[in-house]
Amino acid sequence: MQIKNPKDFWAGLMFFVFGAAFVVIAVGTPDFINRIWGDKLIPGYQIGSAVRMGPAYFPVVLGGLLAVLGAIIFFRSFVSHISGDAAVVKLPFNIIDLAIAAGIFVVATFAAKMLGISNDYAMLGSALILSVLAIVFRPETKALVLILASGLAFAYLLKPLGLVIASIAVVFISAYGGHEFKWKEVAILSLVLVIFSVLVFVKGLTLPFPICPDFVESCPIR
Amino acid sequence: MEWFNEMYVFVAKVFQNLGIGFVEVFKLQSMTLWGYSLSHVPFNIIMCLIGVLLGTLIGVLPGIGPVATIAMLLPVTFSLSPVAALIMLAGIYYGAQYGGSTTAILVNLPGESSSVVTCLDGYQMARQGRAGPALAVAALGSFFAGCVSTLIVAMFAPPLAEVALKFGPAEYFSLMVLGLVSAVVLAHGSLIKAISMVILGLLLGLVGTDVNSGVLRFAFGVSELADGIGFVTVAMGMFGIAEIIGNLEQKEHREVFTSKVGSLWPSKEDWKRFWAPTIRGTMLGSALGILPGGGALLASFGAYTLEKKISKYSHEFGKGAIEGVAAPESANNAGAQTSFIPLLTLGIPSNAVMALMIGAMMIQGIAPGPQVMTERPQLFWGMIASMWVGNLMLVVLNLPLIGMWIKLLTVPYRILYPSILVFMSVGVFSISNQPFDCFLMALFGLLGYVCVKLECEPAPLILGFILGPLMEENLRRAMLLSRGDPTVFVDPVAKPISFSFLLVSAVLLVIIALPALRKTRDEAFAAEEQA
């Protein structure tokens, strides 16, 4: 068996996994697994009947349908007539990279729980580790990883460090993910954006964002 | 004479209703800004102006679409009145159709996906030194189309809403099926992948607390997911973030024809040639815009193809024919506006932008559907009247401002995208003041990026996402009412409307699945892509 259409292969797999996951979470794990586990591994929700549908009814139907469609797309990829360049998946990372990335976040979250520190640090830390790993080992994913990381940086820096630093972080991290990085230009851009954000979002639209870091006693911008 | 009387009443009602709308649009309000309290501010008209200017701006700039922009601005609209919010967001959508043509003509880059075909002849006209007339024709055609389609919305929305008011849960469920099926049929690429994306969207829409049982579904113990995944979060991730990453992977390449815009006014010969294509484009665009899954994009392609077939200058197409600018430009504007009809009357989005409008209405506490017109006539008619006012502003402002828009084109993307990212992050964070939403946005950005690479279109997912909870709700109610009998949806005697919706959906799917027709569909999309 040879994969003739990798795009369909991965798309089908993705849909199948999503569909199956929704079904399993909705109905719960089957009895024999629960017995091995000793408890209900995934409890599931009530199916109900066609007259009175439980919370699991609609998701199971849809999830099942998605899994079937995913399987069809998956198996079709072995007999597809489309081949050559059109079928090549141009993703700069593979599934192992993706698993490693997800693993970093999971491990960091658990570590934070064990150490009793805020989950925010775990997220920031894993974003940082992932960015460094991407730049060093997978330079072609630089744009992807740094753009996503800039969003995370904003999210988890805003409450402790305030809008000014969070915005500057977004601009610098995302600009570094682009084709060319000019220090002066990025600095000016971040200055302009900080002034704009403070004036429009905090002053104009009165969003409840802190402007300065919370360790600064008296914020110069009011 | 009876028909005359009826006509008279109908027309009078349309104008009466538009009157309500114009009063709302020009209403003077008092407001507070930066601590100053102002009275007598025509706030709605200001929001309309902001909307159309923003729309033109993002239309001009390649790489930012109306979906991402509207998603970005949704959090800003929390603090606005519903009328002002919807007027502004609508302005962005049709404003983008005006702006998109400027980039298409001058740079040979579609600023908006709906101006892809305008590139063909518009850019050729620019190369022949006739950029001015091309821009003018695009603007005038759009204005004409905007006026006509506003009237069409005003005329057809009330009767449609009246019909829709009689819909029960079974009809609604079937209507949503039809809407989703048409969206799938009109999506690019593989049919089965588009269906899968719709279902994935429906499933993602179910995350959160189940309204009937109060059970928290698919939340993995994350308390932030109790209210479900934010709609804005998904849209910004799938469209905004994924778009930026995609753009960054391509090399920047722009060639601007700024020096020779020349005289704007079309010659006598031009006038003679472009009025008929404009009218045809408007008619076709209006019709295609109403279709579920339709909108500006489909309208412009359809109009160009039609014009190429019937024009006596068809040999000039692709070499700078003015018809090739007038027809798609008027069609995309008409389609952008009539796609509001299913949204306003049925509460069913026909494309991703309309799905965002539904999101905006829900945020404002308005349940989209036929009752909006009767319960909030100011909102409904204000929005329609604002479209006409907005179109007028666009044509008056844009032609003189063309120089400014051209200057904006020279702003490099490396300046634009960090700014967009800051705005998106602020917007998503402000929804519930939780970092988790930004994390989700990044996650959906990754999903959107992967989907594009695997040739799965994100638009059907968004439609499914917004309709997921509504569909489940209506399915449950319909099944409860029928005591568990699933034939209630396909009973041609008791539920003829539901039956016909499902029949049409089935026929559409079968037609597309037939090998012969699939081939022509594939060829049509292939032709589009080449264009």
C-alpha cells in the first residue's frame, strides 16, 4: 500500500481522530477498559432517547459521521488519481514535532501544578522553549511558531506586567518571525502601537487592562 | 386596478420602513468621550463612516480580509449600541468590496478575494494608462449596485421574514441543513472534506454547558470553557492568525502603478460600454448573494463569466475590457449586500462574514431570526438605510482619496502584521479578561494553518460552529414535538417546507457528487484559481 495523496491521508486521519475523540468523550470509555483502569476512565454523558435527547446524543451522531468521513478520506488517499506536486503536504513540521510541542505544554502544566506555581509561568516557559527549539532545529517553522508564541506572550504577560510590556513583546516576537528584522523600525513600531493601545483601548474603550507591571508602585501613565 | 393598489401599498411600506431606518441612522445622540460629554452627536453616521473607511482600508491592503477585521473589532463593539455596532460591521464588509478593486487594478493583487477577477482586466487597463477610468467605473458600478441591492433588501426582507415567522423547529433544522449543504457545495476543493469541516465546526460549537441538561461537555475540566469556545476566538485564529502565518511564508512582491492614474472620468465610449454590464452584474450579484453559501466572491466570478460569454467585446476580455471591471465590481457589491437577507430574515448566515454578524448580534443580546424585524424595527431598518448612506460615502470619499489609499499600499507587510497581532490579542483578551482565550486563538491559528495546508477550507467550519448549538436545539425540539418520530422532517404533507429544504439539499449533494458535474465544478474552480 502506497500513499498516493498525502494531503488526503493526513486530513482523513485528522477528521477521524477528531470524530472518534468526540464520540469517546461523549459516551465514555467501554466497560472492559474501565475494569482495567479500576474506575471510569472517561465517564461520558447521557445518551437519552430520540424523544428526549441527552447531552451525548447529537455529538455522538455527528462525531460518528465525522469519523466515517475521515476514514473514507483516509482510505481514498491510497487510490487517489491526484499525484505529484499537487498532493504533497507543504507543512514545515511533522507529526512528531507536533507531539513534542504538545508534550512540552502538558509537562510544563503538570510541573507547575507540582511546584505550586501559576500555570501562566508554565505557558510562558513552554512558549519560550518551543520558540528556541523551532529557531534552532526547524528554522522553516520560525514564522508559525513565533506568531503563535507572540499571542501567548501577550496573554500571559498582560496581567503581571501590564499592557505596555505585553504589546512590546508581541511586536518584537512576531517581527522576529518575519523575513527581515530591523531593530530601529520594530522599536518605533512598538512605541507607536503602545501609545495607540493605551489611548484607544484603555482610555477610549475603558478596557480593564493594567498598564504598568504590578510591582511598579505608582504608574507614570494614568 | 387592484394590483396597482397593492403595488402602491407595497412601495409605500418599503419607503415608510426605509424612513424609520434613515431616522435611526441620522439620530443625534449624547455621549461621553475621554471624559467629555457631548450632546447632539450623529453617532450612527460616524460609526458608518468609520466602518466604510476601515473596510476600504482592509480592502486595499492585501493580506487582511474582512473576516479577520470584523472578528478583531467585535470586542470593540461590546460597548456600542446594537445599531451602531451592526452598522459599523456591515460597513466594513461592503467597504472592503470598494477597496479591493483599487488594489486589483493598480497592483494586480486582489486586496479582497472577491476582486480576483477584477485583476484580469483592471490591471490591463492600468497598464494601458487607463487606471483612472477603471477605478471610476469600479466605484460607480459598485455605487449603482449598492443602491439597487439596498432596495432589494428592503423589498424582499419583510415578506421573507413573514414566512420565516411561521417556521417551527423542524423547518429551522432543515433550513440549517440546506444552508450548510449549500456552503459546502460552493466551497473550493473536495466536497467530502468540506462536509467534514462543517461537522467539525458543529461539534466544536457544542463545547461548553449543554443548555438542556446543564452538563458541561468537552471541557476537560477547564472552567473557562463553561460558556463554550468564543466565536471571536475561533474566527480570529482560523482566519486572522492563519492568514498572517500563510502570508509570511510567501515572499513579498508588489509592483504599484501609482504614477499613471490619470484622469478619473470615463470617456463617452466607456459610458456606452459599461452601463449594461453594470446592470447585469448587479442583477446577477443580487441573486447570487441571497443564496446560502453565496456572497461577494461567488457573485464576482459569476458576473465575469456571464459577461465574457455574452459581450460583443468578448475578444477584448483579459486585455483591458471595461466590461470586465464593471460587471464583477458591481456584482460583488450587490452580493455583499443581499447576503444580509438570509441573515436578517432567517438568522442563517450565508458566509463567514455573516456568521460573524450573527456573533455580533448574539453578543448584543439579540437572537437572530425573523423576529428581529418586528421586535427591533429601528435596528433592522437602520442597518439597511445605513447601507445606502455608506455606499454614498464610499463613492464620494473614495475617488478623491484614491491617492491616500495608494500611499497606504506602499506600507510594507512587516509593519502591518505585528500591529494586527496586537489588536487581535487585545480583542481576544478583552472578551472575558482571561489569558485562556488567547491560548485558544493560537490553537485555532495552528488548526487553521494546518487545514489550509491540507486543502480543507476554514469557512465551512465557521458556519458549522455558529449553527451547531442552534441545530441541536431545533433538532431536540422537533423530535420532542414529534414524539421521537424522525420522519417529521421529511413528511411532504405535514411539513412541506421542511421536506422541500431537505429535498433541495439532497439534490444539491447528488448533483455535485455525480462524476460529470463534479468535473465541471472542478474545472470552474480551477479556472478561478488560474485567474
